[in-house]
Amino acid sequence: MLYRLIAAILLAGLAQAPAAAAPSGEKLYARNCAACHGAKGDGGIGVPLALPSFQAAISDDYLRKTIRLGRPGRVMPSFSHLSKREIEAIVRHVRAWNKSPAVTYSRRPVKGDPVHGRQLFGQYCAACHGANGEGSKGTGVTFSRPRDLPIMAPALNNPGFLAAAPDAMIKATLMRGREGTPMTSFLKQGLKEKDINDIVSYVRSFAKQPLHESAQILEAESPVIVRDSPYDLKTTVENVLQAVSNNNFFYGRVQTLEYGLTEPARENPKQVIVYFCNISLLNQALAVDPRVGMFLPCRITILERNGKVQVMSVNPKVLSRLFNNSELNRLCEQMSESYTRILEEATI
């Protein structure tokens, strides 16, 4: 009898407990999306989500999958860490800008001739979307794209896009165009519906091809490159400075790791940073992705612990994954090799 009474009290308490508050789409959008897509969806690095022609062309399912999958190697990251409820809240917030009825698309494949579609793609699409559907270059920041372009042409040869966009949506976009962007109706350009079906079939064929390099991001063996030095701290610092010069960088300053964080008298002299730079490489990196500036100038840290000296630096390969920008791959690999050479020359 006592157990039944306790169970009844517990059940009553659960029944009266308030339901978990629904996640705020506005707050989630501000935290995860606004930096690229604009606080009001007016665009920036990312596409303008509030653009009427965009809203009229996409489905809620397209938004869900885009948020979940992102665009590998194309700046838009995957938000796979968000729960289903949180993604739904963001979708509802984005759709609040929609002035048109919600659109849904059939998942039925469009039948066309991909061989002819490839020819038409080269003629009508490649100038903006790339010869292989890799998308235009740059992050969307005007520093890394022509200023007269209001939007970057997206990558069509991308697993995130291909999983999110059904054939019917791609076809509808080609037929109607997208007002407010350089994308115009292909019907108005003189193509027939059959031609558009062929282009859709060619775009869909990307999914059967090996992953394009524009959708690849580097795998870093370790986020930090570390080498043990057989020399004392002073000699190791001198060796690093010489190795920096040997590898076509110029060094700026040498300071303690705690500089500016504590009183000068309390700084640990056995923890040192060497700052260095290569202007040409710097300009190349910033032109590809201005966000790289957050990690510049280059730096190497030298630490002495218990009489042993270590030299270390961030592995630049991590930047490709962090920024989700495949265009950085070549530069990140080049920088990783340079950092490794400097560390090894300084400790050999």
C-alpha cells in the first residue's frame, strides 16, 4: 500500500512538472547563423536567406538537411551537434521571412540525358558554378570576391547540396531563375524543358563521381607540431630565428608567453613566443579566406620544463577543417611543411 502511495505521488509530480521550454529559433539563429547570413537574413559570407526568390524556391526539408549536413569544404559547416528540435526552431525562424506559401518537392528523379546535360552545363552554368560544379571561389566577403557580385555561386558538385536538393528543386530553379542574383531563367535564355532535364541529370550524376577536391578538407595528424630540442632555451630561440630566415620568413619580435597578461616582473622567462611572417604568403591566404587573419602573424612557442626544451606550433592543416574551406588546402599544406622544417632545423 505504501509503495502505491509513493508511486501515485511521483506520477502526480511528473504530471504537474512544466514541459521543457521550446528552443528559441531567433536565439539559435543569432548564435549559429547570423554571422554569415546576416541578423535579418540579408546575407554576407552566406547567401541572403530572406531573399524572396530564395524563400519561394526552397523547402523546409532543404533547410533542415542543409543545416544538418552543411557544405563540406565550402565554408558552410555542418551543424550536426544541434538537436532535431533546435534545427526545427531555426527553420521556423528562417521561414518567418517567407511571404509565399511553403513549397514542397517530389523526391522523384528527373529523367534526362546527362551527356547532353554536360554540354549544356559547360555552356550555361560553368561560368558561375565552375567547370566541374565546384562553385565560385571565395568566402563571400568582398575582399575574396568581386564586389559587384551580390552572392557567390554555390557548389553543385558537393555532397551536402546533392543530399539536400531534390531534382525537382534544381529543375524549378533552372526554369524560374532566382531574382536578385545573377541566376536567370534558362527558359528565357532559349532552352527547352527537355534541355533543363538534361542539365539536372548531369548535376545529379556528380553524386556518382569521386568526391571533388572542392569538397575535401585536410586531415591533420595532430593539431600541434612539436619537437624536442637538445639545446638550452637561449640557443633554441636563436636556432628558431635562423631557421625562420632560412625558410623565407622574417621574424618580428620575441616575447614571453605571458607578455601583457601579467606584470613584467612576474612573466615566466622560460616560455617564449617567436613571431614571424611572409608577406606574399600572407596576402595569398587573406585573399582566399580573410578569417585567416585571426591566426596571423605566424608564431612558434619555445618552452623549458624541468630542464628540457620543446618547440611547438599550431598545425596549419587544422585551419582547413576549422574554416571548412577547401581553397585553403594547398596553402595550409605548404605552411605545415614550412613550420615542420623550421622546427626540425632549429632542433637538429
